[in-house]
Amino acid sequence: MKYLFTSAIGIVLLSACGQQKKPDQSKAAEVNTSAQQEVALPAPYQTKSVRNYCKVIGWPAGKTPVAPAGFNVGLFADSLKNPRNIYIAPNGDILVSEANTEVKGVKKVGATVMGVTKSQNMGKSANQITLLRDADGDGKYELRETFLSKLNQPYGMLIMGNSFYVANTDGIWKYDYKTGQTKITGAGKMILSLPAGGYNNHWTRNIIADASGKKILVAVGSGSNVAEHGIENEKRRANVLEITPDGTGEIIYASGLRNPVGIAVQPGTGTLYTVVNERDGLGDDLVPDYLTSVKQGGFYGWPWAYFGKHEDPRPEVKRPDMVAKTLVPDLALGSHTASLGIAFSTGDKFPASYKNGAFVGQHGSWNRSAIVGYKVGFVPFTNNKPAAKMEDFLTGFVANEKEGEVYGRPVGVAVAKDGSLLVADDASNRIWRVSAK
């Protein structure tokens, strides 16, 4: 059964999997209500949990993703090695972290193994950061350099003062940096060790500066789907951590966030926002990924509850006290969409309707009978709060929905200094550029 977004959310189309009956509300979990939305969720296991990995077929020559009328979409960079995240340096340089899930000792099945396609590296991660410089903002870079290499599954990047930080899967490293330099040549130092590895693609570690510019926020996903290996193995995970620039003073800023890969500070308010890749195994339409503001000290449910006070039936050790304190996120983004990227719209190059909103990169599903995600959405904000619906912004990644074929998979998103939107497509090793006409 499909869950139903009611009120301002609108109704999720049922045509994707054929004609279906409405959920039996007598069996459904209670309805959660937030200031933005009312979401009715089906009971767990109303549909079977499936493995339905996409098949990446690559982009035909001349074909690009599709943006709304009034925008141009072009290929900004290709021949990268699994570009996952994009960071815009203060001087406008574009830094791209290149890494992938390392699949070792696993037999290939069909076109994919754990969502990694034959066109991608199957057992070797590039482990590097590439610098692209488009100084004149014409959509074509003049310089391409390997900025930093020999890393360990890097994802998050940050420049703070005269230091460059990179978040490897096992820790945060700090390097000396001068504005405009095109390559890191000095030795770095690990300033914070982090628990490595994780369920599916939970190796990613993201970092941003907080609103004050004096602290670093670190996103660390869970090491499992729903703590099936024991909650004692999830220390410092499914959290956003806070540290000082030298790596000391660690605190848990917020917890219960299963995989908060995308994190961003809202311009103007300084509020932390995240998009969370939620849990698998409860059926096609549980659990919705979400976008939410993050309250310091807040608990968002994982692993005991989801989308508010809906108790997950699986953890052997029950914690009704944790269920009771679970906060309701701001906006559901669809179940199994793998919502991983977030970037606030800044500047005045896009139409006024895009001002102050947030772009969301959805990598796409594997735990759903009909594929979903595989697009970049846009969430308008009104009075500094997310609206009750995400709009499609960059689509066309799905080649054949019935066959599960896709051209690529968007992940990280970033607004460049020239106001264009850059989208990392890790499955096709490309970066797309969207600009207003």
C-alpha cells in the first residue's frame, strides 16, 4: 500500500505500481501532525520489503537532465570517478570529492551489486578531491587539478580561515590552505577519529561550519539499518556532532538521525537543516526520508521510532522513553528516495520564486518495488519555514521506469559563485550545471 500525504502535502500518485487500494486506516499507525504537514503512514509490512536495484545505462550523446522552463542544463564536467559531493570555496573554486562504496569479495549479480553498477569502480575508490575553476562563470572550467589524493573515502569538505578540512570515512583531517591554491602539498593531521564503515552507503561523513563560523558540525550515519547488531555498536553514530576547529570539545549536537548526509545552515537565520536517508525493510512506503530543521539536543527517533512517535517493531530492546521524546521532522520527501544532498538557493540569478528555498538531491531507491527518487527537488520556504510540498526541479534521470533503467543518479548539490546549480551525478561520473536563461 502507499502512504497518503494529506492536507497540504497532496496525494502521492498510485499509478506507479498499478491500481491499488487505499491503506486500511484501522491498521495504520497514528497520524503525526507538524506545523507544516499531516502525514498518514501505513502500518509496517503492508507490502513486502524488496531488493530492486536500478540499472544505470549511461547518458546518450547530447541528452541531459530536464529543468523547468526558463533554465538551461549543460554538462559541466565528465570523466570523474564517482563524484559524490561538491563544495564551493570562498574564492569560487569548485571542489569535488570522488569516492564510492568499496565492494570486496562480492559476486556480481546482473548489472549491480548493492546499487554499484558495472560502469562504476567495483572494489576501488578514487579517494581524491578534484578542483575545477570557472573564473569567468561561462559554465566551462579553465582549470582542472587533483587537489588532494590518497584519502579514505572522502565526502565532506570545508575551508575555515587558513585551513582545509576533509571528512574521510574514518576521521576529519586538517591541512594548511591559502586562498586560491590549486593543490594541497603539505601533510595533514587527523583531528578527529570517527567510526568507519556502515550499512549500504553509510560510509559518508559530511562537515560544515556552524552559523557562528567558530564550530564544525559533523554528520555521521548509522552503522546498520536499525541497530540490528546492537545499539552498543552505534556509539557516536546516527548523529550530528559538534567540534571546535582543532577537533576538541566534541558534543552530540542532535541524535536519532539515521543517515543525515546532507547538512546545511540556512542563510539569514543560522538554523541547521538536514535531509535524512531513513530506514529500510518495512515495505514500499515506510519510512519517508525527510528534510528538517535540527534542534540542538533534539532526538529524531532512530532506531526506536520513525517520523515522530511511530515505534519501529524491530529493535529487540524497547525504549518507550525514547519513542516519547522523538521529534517530528518538517517535511516528508518520499520513502526510499535516498535523499542525500541539500543546498540553499542563494543569490539573485534564479527567478524570485526560488529565493531562499532548498534544493534536494535524491539518489534513488533500491528497497522499493517501483523505483523512486532519481531527481533533484526544490523545497520553497515561506517565512523561513519549508513549504508543505517539494517540487520537481531536475528530472529526466529515469530512462525506463518499468525496467528500472536510469541514465544517472544525482547526489550532492551546490550553488556556485555565479549562481548556477551544480549537481553531482556519481553513476555517470558527471557534474551537471543548471543556469537561468
